[in-house]
Amino acid sequence: MRKTESQYKVHVFVCTNEKKGSCCGPCGADDLRKDLKDWTKEHPEWKKRIRINNSGCLDRCSEGVAVAIYPQNEWFVCAKPNDAKELKERITTLMNEK
């Protein structure tokens, strides 16, 4: 094993977990993740600099869909597919920062 730096400037995790009780998956999490992922493909200059992933439980189940952005350590909860525009704006800002 060896330690290495991340190649990503922005790494977005969208909880798509599905389990009994309240959780992110049934609340449109996968639609949100897919929208963000498809959107990043429209920006070839971001290839290998941004990553959109689904994640397992981020332990914020009672607050709706959870989205975590690293390494900036920004968390968004209660996200819905129609919040994609706001998340895209934030991601764009992060990608354009020096």
C-alpha cells in the first residue's frame, strides 16, 4: 500500500442507499446523481478533475438525500433532483477556484 494525493479537485458523493425506513435512495438520489454525472460530461476540460459517485449511507437519513463534496468538506442535505442546478453552480464555482 502507498499513500497518494487525489487527482480530483472536486469529488461529489451522493447517497443512494436503500434500506428499511427513511433513506436517500427512494427520494430521487439516483436521478440527482445521474443528472450531475451527465452534466460533468458536457465539460471535457474537467475530465480527471471532477468525480461524481454514488455512496452508501452517509448517516443523514432523516434529512433526505445527502450530498458530500470533498476535499472542500461541504455537505448538503434534503437534496432533491430539482436541486441539481444549485449543486451545479456550486461545483462550477469550486472548479473555477485557483
